[in-house]
Amino acid sequence: MAIFRARDVRQLSDVELSEQMEKLKIELIQHYGKVSAGGSTENPGRIRELRRTIARMKTEQNTRRRSVS
């Protein structure tokens, strides 16, 4: 799954945004599962990237909600 920057997130539609966020959340849960089982991920920095990307997406969703109201 690709990491989205802020300009990429702004270009997504509402449906695409929620779908991509769900995919990233699933990937993050899988990484956390590996770590909690005592293993390590191939790319430890990926967890941080995923968390930040999800935060970007949530920020964009909140911005869109505020602008509609």
C-alpha cells in the first residue's frame, strides 16, 4: 500500500478516502500483530508512516465535514 502525502489525500473522493484508510488500518494492525508476537517487521519505519498517513486522512475527513456544515 502506498503512502499518501497531503496533496494526494486531498485529491481522493470521500469514498476512496474511507476505503484507503480502512486498508491502511488493516495493514497497521497486521504490523502490530507481528510485533506483539515477538517478531519484527521487515521495515520498522513503516508503522510510523502508516500512523501518519491515517492521521492525514482523518484530518482531511474532518476538514471536509467542517466545510460542509
